[in-house]
Amino acid sequence: MCATPVRRTQTPPRRYPAAREYTSLARMDPHLILYIFMPTLIFESAFAMDVHTFKKMTSQIVVLAFPGMMLGAVRNLSDATHLHHTERV
């Protein structure tokens, strides 16, 4: 006798509503999670930082942040210009 293979389907939503809610997080856009949690984490770390520590590290922050911001801006401008020229062709 030949046994027929069992087809596995997704969990029926009406039978397990909690599973449907739980798995909806897996289908969520990762950027949305980033946009929700990143500002909260940055605010918490800034709020917990000592003022003396911030003043002491200001020069290091500027040295690292300013070139990175300029590099990112130039890269974005380059990408946007490239995309603009390829769309015209």
C-alpha cells in the first residue's frame, strides 16, 4: 500500500488567534521596528548620560559625527544623481 503524503498548511486563524497575532510580528517590516525602537533607545541613553561625561566627550563626538554625516550626504547625492541620469536614458 502506498501512503499519501500529508500536506501541511498554515495554522487556521480561527482556531489559534493568538498564533496569528504572534506571527504577525515576523511579517512586520524591519524598518518599522527600527523606526519605533531606535529613537526610544537613543533618548534613553541620552537621558541617562551624565552632563560632565557629555561635555568631556563633545570633541570626540564632533570628530566622528561630522565627517560621517558629510560622507553620507555626498554618498546620497551621488546615488541620487546616478539614479536621475539612468532614469532619463
